[in-house]
Amino acid sequence: MSRVIYALIMVFTAIAQATFFPKIWPLEIQPDLTLVLLVVWCIHVSTAEGLTWAFGLGILLDVLALDPLGTNPLALLPVVLLAAAFRKQVFRNRLLAPIALMIVATIVHAIVLLLLRSNALGDTPLATIARLVLLQSLLNSILVPPLALFAGWLSGRSAASSRTRRRAYTVRT
């Protein structure tokens, strides 16, 4: 049930980010809410599930943004692999590691999208793009703590319910 709830939140966020969110956001630089939601969820689930989420979300983003099909899923795949690497918790700090991961993930996502959309780039200076990506990564990192708590709570609920179901089906001798 928690995966369904999170999927609905991600779909609604992707639709909002592609349609009305740019009109109501007061700043020129917008946070990538779908990327933040994907990263904080992938920290709590397996790599295979994270890749499945990235593919589905990427296809939805391609359809909404009218990008060539496959552009966003390819850009989200390295992000999921980064989240899988951070799942091992080298540092025992549960707040700083996801924030650092979000900064790196935003930069990697932007670089891959830039390479995939290189013919649509035009004559925009690379320094301007780098500045915008850095500011977007800082905005994304601000959103990580509350969304990570929410994703952890939801994934904890799903893990607890799956443990309960497994216990109910085990045969005791």
C-alpha cells in the first residue's frame, strides 16, 4: 500500500512540475521534486526496485516534457545507482549523507540530460548552465530532510507489513 501511495505522489508531482508548478514558483530556478522523491525513495528500497521506479518515472517525464522517449530514464539511471551506493551508510549520519547525495545526483542528472539533449542546447554558455545546476542542486538539497523522513516512514511501514505477512505464512514446527 505504501508503494501505491508513493507512486501516486510521484505521478502527481511529475504532472505538477510539468504543468502548473513553473507558473506559481516565484524564482527562475526550480527544484526538481521528482528527482528528490526518486532519490529519497531509492535510498530505502533495493536497486532493482529503484531502477524500475526510475524507468517508469522517466517515461512519464518524457511524455510530459515532450522529450525523445528514453531521455529521462537514461538520465535517472545513474542517480539510482548513486543512491544504491549511498545505502551502505559509510557515515552513520542519516541527514548529511542524503543531502550530499542529492547535490551529486542533481549534478550527474543534469550532465547526462545535457549530453542527451546536446543538439537542443544552442548557444547557451556552459558557465551559465553550471551556475543554474549548482543552484538547483542546493534547492533540491533543502527539500531532502522532510522528504527523506516521509519516505523512510513509508518504506518502514511497507517493510513492517511485509515482515508481518511473511510471519503469517511461515510454518512453525
